[in-house]
Amino acid sequence: MVGDIRTSFLEILNEIDWMDETTKQRARDKASSMETHIGYPRELLENSKLDDLYSGLEMSPDSYLENVLNLTTFGTDYAYSKLRERVNKTDWISHGRPAVVNAFYAPLENSI
């Protein structure tokens, strides 16, 4: 379906007359380089990658408040650790919620 949408977009792009050729070419390049995240990542089934990702997270079965604080700190630390890194468009960590059934475009990653 995503391929059909991309193909239709490129066809429509060729027919419009309100864009100059340079802008159309940039739109074609962007559409061609768009990453797709469909279903769930194979990495989700690799326990070693999940263990590495969550290695610094401490959870306790007895303290809900402590768990919430630890999760908040872990998420914030992880987000800050990515600040100066280059965006990895194939990274599934930010798209790792396979139970969410919704299509969306992420402009920062140029992904759908």
C-alpha cells in the first residue's frame, strides 16, 4: 500500500504545473528516499538488542512510584544521549509500538 501511495504521488507530481522542475525533482528524491516502518521490526525478536537497550533500567515489583521515576529518568537520559547523533532512519526504537494501528508520516525522519 505504501508503494502504491508513493507511485501515485510521483504520477501526480509529473502532472502538476504549479511547481518548477527543480522543486519537482527534490520532491521525487524525497519520496524515493522515504523509509517505511510497517508491522514490527525483526530486532524486536532479538533479546540481546532489547537487553542492551534496557540494561540501565532498574525496575522493582514492589514500588510503583520508584518504577515511574526510573522509567522517566531512563527515557530522558536516552533522549539526551541521541541529541548530537545523526538521525538513523532505519532505527525502530522510536517506532517499536507494533500494537498501534495507525499510519503517519514522520517529517523529521522522512518516514511513514
